[in-house]
Amino acid sequence: MDDNASIRHHTTPSSTYHRRNPVMAAHVSVLLLVPALLMRVAVAGAPPFSCGPSSPSKGLPFCNMKLPASQRAADLVSRMTPAEKASQLGDIANGVPRLGVPSYKWWNEALHGVAISGKGIHMNQGVRSATSFPQVLHTAASFNDNLWFRIGQATGKEARAFYNIGQAEGLTMWSPNVNIFRDPRWGRGQETPGEDPAVASRYGAAFVRGLQGSSSNTKSVPPVLQTSACCKHATAYDLEDWKGVSRYSFKATVTIQDLADTFNPPFRSCVVDGKASCVMCAYTIVNGVPSCANGDLLTKTFRGSWGLDGYVAADCDAVAIMRNSQFYRPTAEDTVAATLKAGLDIDCGPYIQQYAMAAIQKGKLTQQDVDKAVKNLLTTRMRLGHFDGDPKTNVYGNLGAGHICTAEHKNLALEAALDGIVLLKNSAGVLPLKRGTVNSAAVIGHNANDVLALLGNYWGPPCAPTTPLQGIQGYVKNVKFLAGCNKAACNVAATPQATALASSSDAVILFMGLSQEQESEGKDRTTLLLPGNQQSLINAVANAAKRPVILVLLTGGPVDITFAQANPKIGAILWAGYPGQAGGLAIAKVLFGEKNPSGKLPNTWYPEEFTRIPMTDMRMRAAGSYPGRTYRFYNGKTIYKFGYGLSYSKFSHRVVTGRKNPAHNTSLLAAGLAAMTEDNLSYHVEHIGDVVCDQLKFLAVVKVQNHGPIDGKHTALMFLRWPSATDGRPTRQLIGFQSQHIKAGEKANLRFEVSPCEHFSRVRQDGRKVIDKGSHFLKVGKHELEISFGA
């Protein structure tokens, strides 16, 4: 959704509501040319508020903080005119002066730090920057939900601080993006936690808790929201513009099975576990129905099954597109009525605001439909404290300019950058480099000294950016830099100059990869190869260098680097994603051994031949010549597998449990007849029941040893494997991850709570979850442990 206007011009086939940010160019100029100005602080003012001592609403029930938020919102709605209600149904909501209600901007972004992509955050005056954390896919490579929570917490704190100083007109953050990174070409895969629904689910819940102000990653939502989080984009959305197929008109065919076990779980976790106060529906037409007009999804699932306490937002211009590009309903009024009746509450854009009154007048929409949506919206604002008087008096009232870009947040950005770097190759111990022994270094590559290459999309100006070149300059006195390519597209390459520089340097480090010109919102890739002349430049430099070179890739999505894997003159390869403001320093620390890399790939890296598969084929499971998608179902060749990542140390694993067969449980056997499936070979999870499911949980311990030679953080990924991958079973399924810093030569025990109802179950074609009788295998690294269930 919500285009990053610095990357491209957004035009829809149906609407003049363009999502452009007029201050973007100024931010880029400040970011690149005058970094010293980034932290100039001047308080811009105080935010407007309702229910203060002089407010016309003073004494009315909706100002009574002792009443539940929903009751207060209902009272306010009852006092509004039909036109006033309709004016609330777009992302720029009008004020209601006679009731003391200020205007409000719903569209704000906080994907990996407070961003300027929306309408409500302003960094063109006063505080001009925010802490820029790594892009989400990079952070996901840490496999650390406590880190994800803390990033959300810091981002929410900075967003509230911007609001308190008058530089934000809203506290509803349309983040995180928890869509599954299904296809490696997807331009927005960089925004997601990767291809695995279990990772995306845990990421979504953790980030939402942090953003909304929970005190820890296990606590429930606070009485007053710090900000409101919105999980996007439900559901089965992962195509931008591929070979003429646009996200605005794509008709996705998705099986019930794939919806249940791949696409929907992250959104469920956002709502059920993270208590997100918003879900955003996607442009996608799924099985013939636009997501934002699907009552089964928006009402029965979000609110009914999952218990959403909040609002449902449409992706930007989605309602207008539904009418003018998808032709779902014959008139604007019919379209608006269809969305609101399905359970949509707000449009990103003015379309519903423009046509809601006419829809009522023509009998296509009732006032009760509008009231329901406005109540959901105002309840969320009540929960944010917008009707509690001066925000300086609430629990977040102390937050201000001094809480933005703090030392703590900068250190967190560095920690996240360090933990997400993935070591893909390290032949003959090329890395780590030894500080003090490298007399000269050649730094070559278009991504080596470009701040924007650190950020990915949906960014805010970073407060303390360090490029890779600057990071390396802190470790080597004699550093010479050459961009080598004119840009990521590399249609012009300075190969002779690059080889000359490489041949005269002790160490050669190449910073190559992609940019937002290749992968971004609105733009999918058609190739997985490095663009233009990058591959030939890398090979030429490697052949000219005295020693094996180091290749650092800054990309969102995966690339086919088979050539680099096989070239012995390319001694080491790092994937550094889009690592945020501290990315350059983090890369240098890894290169010089101050950080032992611990990141693991959160998505599969496919070969170029995969691009023969249409992006529009939504099937997850392999069938015939179709190879399937993601590590759970893909049966073709890979460049790197999901979860791959090397270390400077060697670790071993062994899985143990407290008893021989922990899944064997008399409570399950007693409930067995009711839970048994038709073929008597498996159990229906829904019939086992919550009580027995809780009793079935058991502890598995992974015994890890660091065999040296240096200390390091180690992340253990635990998978479940079935005896066979028939009947739609995944080849394997991630069920948990834990990490711990372990000194060289020492051992550690990593504890995993295993829930058979959650972790041993699979989804049948009809969407129902079952647990097969018989053997299941817990697998960490090369070690497996067999667990027999119900047999």
C-alpha cells in the first residue's frame, strides 16, 4: 500500500488522489548534503486535543474517561450529523468544531522507524530525523522477537514524541507489513519478515506490542495506546507490477489450504496475540472478491473469529480502484456500500467520503452502516487518549524531542544491523580481517557510500547514518574508494579503474546489489541476476586482486550469485539487506571480527531459472512440473536455503526432551474418539480442545556447543519434519527459534516450548487443522529427535 513517493510517481487508473510527499526532495537534500542539520531541534507546537477545560464538549459523556472507550465513541457518534460522520471515513478526517473534535490524519508510517511516507508526520522543521532501523527483512534475519519488540517500542515512543511536539497529526501507524514473501521477485518483499508464516506471525505480534506500548513482549495492550498498529495487507498480496499484471487488477486464485496455513496466520497472530488495533485489506481480488469488500474476511474473520478490537482500513485508493479498475460494482455508491457493509471502516483516500451520503440517499447504504464504521474509528482515537484533554497530562505526556534519536535507540539500530547480517561464504577463513594488519583497502561499489542504500523504502531521515565506506575508514587508514558502477543498474561500469585499484590494495571489498530502482512498491523484478555489468565488474576485480575479495550485497530480495559462490577468488560473501542508519558501522564490525555473524536467511534464494514460473501462480505446494514455493514446499534447486547462515565459529546441536514420548497423553486418548478424523489416521485440532492442547505442551531442549575459535551469538532454528511430504504436508516447518551468546568452548541449553496442537498440526485441503497419528521429527541442524503422537 501507500507508495513511497521518493521512489516513483503513484498514479492509479481511477483516482486523482495521488500519494505524494512535497517535502521528500528537501529531506533527500538535507540527508545527503547537510547531515549536521539532521538533529536541529525546535518545538513546532502542541497537538490539538478535545475535552479540555474550555472545550465545548466539556461534561459530555464522550469526555468521561471512566467510561469504556467504545461507549464514549458511541456517545460522540450519536451527536454528529450524517455529513459529519461521512467526513470521518477518509484518511484525512475533518474536525467537528461544534463538538470540540479536531481534524485528524490517519495515514502515518512506521515500518522500520518513524517515516515520512504518509500524511501525518512532518520532519521539514523542528526535529528533522528519526532513528532509522534496518529494513524489516534484514531485522527478520536475527530471528529474535525480543529485538523486534524493542524496535517497535522505540519507534512508537518516537512517534508519540513527534505528536507531542506538534510534528505529527496522527498516531495511527499503518505498519507492520506481515505479508508472506512468496515470490523472490516481489518488490515489497524487503518490507516483510520473510517467507515463513511462523516467523511473520511472531514478528507481527512482537512489533505490534512494542509499537502500541506494551511494557514487554509478553504483556497485553496498555490502557492507553502509545500508538495504534495496523497489520497490512490482508490477504494474499505479493505482486506489484509484473509483465503488465498490476496489483490494482490482479485476480488471485488461492486455495483454502494456502490461505489457512500460509497467507492468513500472520494477520491472525497480529490480532489474537499482538492485539493490533487495525488490519488493512489489500488491493488483491482473491477468488473473485476484492479483499476490501469481502465480508467473510473483514467481519466474520477479523472481528468474529479473531476478535479485532479496532478498525479495518483500505489500502490507498483501493475503494476507487474497486470501482474504476476492477469493475466490482456498477456505481460509486454501490461500491462504497459494498465495502462498508462488508466491514471496512476507513478509506485511504477521499472516495468513501465523497459518495457515502449519496449512497445513503439512494438507499444503498444505511446510517447504521456508517455509524458502525465511525464508532470503530473514534473508539481507536479514544484509546489513543485524543479525548482525554491535554495529551501532556497522560502517561506519554513526558515524551518530547529529547526522546527521538536517543543514544539507546541508536545503539538498538546498531544491534539490529549487526544481528541481521548473514555470512553466506567464507572460504579458507578469509574473514574476519585483522585490524591493524590491513595496510590498504579498496572499497568498490555503488552501494558503498550511498546513505539511501542503507534505508530501503518507507524511511525517515536517519539521525546518525554511517555508510559502509565510512565504517571501513574507521578500521583502515589507507582506504581508496571507487563506485565502479554509475548506479545499481550498472549500465556504465568503470572496470579498468576498478581492476587497477584492486591490484594495488591489500584488501578489496565490493559493495554491490540492488536499489529501489529494481525493487520497490509498484515494481517487481523480472530477473534474479545482479543488474547490468555488476557480475562482470565483480569477476574482473576478483581476478585482478592480490587476495580473494569480499563481496557485500545490499539487497531486499534474493539474487542468483552462483558465479560468486563458485569463484575461488571471491573468498567471502555477506548479505546485509538494507541495514539502516548504523549499517556501515555494523558491516565493518563484522568484517573485522568485532561481531561474529549470527544472521540466518529469512527466505529462500532461488536460481534464475525460477523466473520461468509466473508470479501470478499463487499455489504454494508443488504439483507436476510446478516446483512450489518457499522452503516448506519448493522442490527445485536453491542458491541458499531458508535459515542458512555461517559463523566464524562452529556450533553443534542435540535435541532432548524430558521424557521418551512427551506427546503421549491420557487426556488426548480420552478425547480421542471425538477428535478422530474420518480415516482414523489423524485428530481434528478443533475437537481436541484448548484444555487438552495445553496439557500436551512439552519442553524440548537444544544443547548447543561452540567449538570455537571465537565467542558468538548463535541462533537455533527448530523444525518439524513429517515422515513424508505427501497429501500437501510441508517438507518441513519451522516451529521455533532461540538465540544466545556462547563463549568459545562453552555449552548452552536453549529451551523450546513445543505445542503439538500448534506445531505438529497440518492444514488439510478443506482448511481444517489435523495432527497425524504416528511419528514426527524435531530437527535442529543435522540432529533429529523422533516423537510418536497418539499411536
